[in-house]
Amino acid sequence: MIKEFIDIETLTFYRPAFWLFYVFFTYKTFREIKMQNDLQFGAILLSFIDLYNTHEASDLKIESMNLYNRWKNLLNGNQYLIEQNPCYVSLILANRGRSDIVHWKLQIELLVDGGDILPDEAQTSTKWEITSDVNEIISFEHERKVPILIKNAFPKFEINWKISYSDFRKAKYPSITGKYINHL
């Protein structure tokens, strides 16, 4: 019955094309399965700001402390802002993936709006980097608080950050960025 529709020579002629078609789609299927599997075992880093926490001033980077001290000196007339208990701004890095994050680098830019206190030409911003130490691994379902600055002296500020990170398989992930704007 098949001989009536397709002759053997035609079937023999198209057999390599059918095999090529089969191999191509099998390859694509297994590649998609591998990508889905890699996504399940990758690291997913979330970052968000925490305003109500306590740290030591020694935990802050020198660039952050220098800008804080400069503003503290400018605000000597407004002792209320300076004499409050220090309120630290921290960035929380939370690992929601299945792979441990073994290295991360945080680039921070702090822009301070001087308002009526300072002229527009005054330097009211700074940039710095925080890089993880060897023992600062962020495990699966854990988080790490990174102190950024003391916010008491700043009337209005904006924090921009960019984080690059890699997991224990040395897989590098796309950088993530964030922004926080504080209005006094």
C-alpha cells in the first residue's frame, strides 16, 4: 500500500534529510533542557535599602565618612540633625537562587542636594566601591547587610548602586542597579 504513494527511491533520497531534521531538533531540545537546568541552579541576587538598623561607624567606608563629616561641619547651626542617634543606611544583598554567591562588587554613588545650605557648585557627591572578602559568601536563602552611610546630616540625598557578582561555579551574572531617594 505504501508503494502506491511513495516509491523506495524517493524514500531513500529523503532519508538523510529526515535524520538531519531529527538530530537538529533533538539538539535544540537538549540545549533548552540544559538552559532550564542552569537557571534552577543559578544565583539570584536581590538588593534593597534598610534604614532602621545599627552599625558601628568603623563599618563604613572612608569616602562615606568623609562626606558625612563635611556635611556635619556645614550643619553646625542645626544641632538637631547632628545630635540624633545615628541612623545608618544599609544595602541588603539577599541570595534567592540555589547557588552560593562567592564574590560581589558594589559600586555606590551618593548625590546630596544641598538645597539652601550650599550653592550648586559645591561638591556634594562621592563614589566608592565595596568588594567582598573571601569569607563573605552569601549562601542560598541568606542575606548580607552592607552599611552605606549615616543619613542624619544629609537633608536630601540619592543613592545609586550597581552590583556585579559571581557564584561558586565562577559564572558571572549581569550587573544589577538600584536607586534610593531620601527626602527629609
